[in-house]
Amino acid sequence: MISYIIDENGIKTHAVVPMESWLCITMLAEEDIKKNKDKISFPIVIQNDYPMKHLQKLVPLVEAMDYDSVDKWKKEYKTFFRYMEGLKFKDVSLLYFIRSEDFRRSLSHYEDDGQRDTFSFYYSIVSRNSGNLTLKEAKELHDALYTLDDEEFLNFFNKNYKHNVEEKKIRIEAEINRLFVYDVMEMFPKHMDIYYDIGIKEAQSKLMKYLYSDKKGAKTQVQRALREASDRMVN
């Protein structure tokens, strides 16, 4: 019997499948992929799935907000995000893109002519070798979303693709904070309950204490960072 996990809006977000059924489904899927590997353009991804690699990597940092001192945690936070210190606007834009359902959906349907024609226009992403992405390149980029963390994804992307946007000045510390706030308040409650169960209010409280030191206006800072990050997902 399959049971479902429902969010606060009554929408089914996860399915709990008996182990025997899951093993059977997995075995059949693997056999089907082997038989049709030359015909499949994109892997089958569960509708509510999300690239987990980066979120999994974040778990120790989020867990540390349960027991570390604020000063110690901030040092760990700075060390964790050191790879972002030299990023440019185009790189940070990609990190917002890969958190966007619209972006992932567009890439997973790249084989549709309509999506292929508009993808480079909306996202300004092209291949270093061939201009607009080929189907093979789109599939490779799509696969990278689900197998690499943020740092690995950026390295892979910058070797093989270009993000043709006008460079803008950014405050990288603010961008790091926005992305982290978004991940902890939006991504963790929706997708990471198996690894670390945290609700939105609890996440906000922890971020107020650890990221903004419970200073006056800390709640406003957290909410503004979340709002600005959410806005970047669609702009």
C-alpha cells in the first residue's frame, strides 16, 4: 500500500512506497533504460524531485545550528562558502536558476521544439562549442543538476557552457546569505525532512540567531533575504 505525505496546503509532496514494491519498480526501470538507452533523451525524474546534492552537503552546517556557538558556526559558514567569494554575477545567476522549477522544467523538456527555441533566449545559456545547446548537451547539463553540488556544477558549467549576461556588481556576502536563507527556509522543509526535519518558523529562528546574531531587525533581514532570493528565481 502506498501512503502519501501532504503539505500544509493539502498537496501531496512525497509518496511512501513499500520496500518490495520499490525494489520491483527500480528493477523494471533499470531494465527499461538498458533496453531503450539509445532512445531516451532525458532521464525520468519524479515530478517533485529536486537536485539534492548541494542540500545534502549543507546538512552538517544546518545541524550545527543546534549545538555550536554563534561565533564557531560563523567560521564554519565562511569556510563552507569560501568557493563563492570570487564568483561573478553570471555565476550567482546560475545558482538561482538551478533552484527554479521553471528552469529545471524547461531544461528537462528541451527536446520539445518550443522549449529549445526559447531556452537560450530566456536563460542566455549556450554551448562553448556549438551555440545553442544540442540535445546531447542539454541532457548533460540536466544530468549535472542532479549529480553535482553547487560548486561542482559551476565548475562543470564554466568548462562547457557560457552564460551570456551583462555583468553587474554584486555584494557576494549578501548573495551567499540570500541563497542560504532560501535553502534553509524553502528547500529544507520541502525536500530534506528525511535528512534533517525543520519547519519554516524554526528555520527562521535559527537564521536570526546564527546568521544575523539576533541583532535588532534580524527577523526583517531574514525575511528580506528570502523575499529577494525568491524574486531572483523569476527574474
